[in-house]
Amino acid sequence: MILRIDAASPTPPFEQLRLQILSMINIGVLVPGTRLPTVRALAADLRLAPNTVARAYKELEEAELLQTRGRAGTFVRAGTDTAAHHAVQAARDYADLMRKLGVTGQEAISYITAAVQNSGLSETIDSRPTPVRNEATPEI
């Protein structure tokens, strides 16, 4: 497993590590059942604090991509190779990034709509906005 941390990057090291592992799972380099290096071993290899690696692992575990089995180690979780799972995770990551950038929900949706339309998937998008309902919206 080849991982690199760019110390000059504005992206925090734990996030760089998380994204690289996520990418390796998405493209099939890390398949379900693959055992990952221990937190201490990976931290030493990458010259990071163990807490940095532990945070990346923890976030991937919370996203149900990794599973820690006590002393047995950390493994790529079974059932993480579905397109739907990856799409949901990508959508969450996109929403988190847009929030951090201060982009409104409607702006974020318009950006993703434009990106999908430009990717050749436009036949699957209804360009009309979907109404948002809440309890205060009267029934018509």
C-alpha cells in the first residue's frame, strides 16, 4: 500500500490519508478483508503522529468502510464495494466540503447539477428544482 502525505498541502494529514485509503477502496486496490497496517506502524512509515492515523481510521470506520477487530487489526469491511455506498460517501464528502467553504445548499446543488450535465449523465437529471417540503408547508 503506497500512501504519501504532502506536508505543504493545505489539507490536513489525517484527511489526506483518509482520502487516499478511500480512493484505494473505491478503485479496488483495497478489497474487503484486506488488513491495514497498525496505527503505530503506518504512523511511523508516514512520519505522522499515531493520533493522526487513528483519526483517519476512525472516520473510515464511522463511514462503515473499515472494521477494527481488536488485536486482530483493522480491515476493509465486507460489503463496501457497492456503487451506491461509494456514491453516498462521495455525496457526504461533497456536502461537508461545501459547508466548510460557506456555499449554500442551493449553490452546491447547482454546481453538482452542472457537473453531472457536463459529464454526459444529463439525461438522468430533471433540471426542474425539487420542492422542499416541511411541516410548515400547507397541503395544496
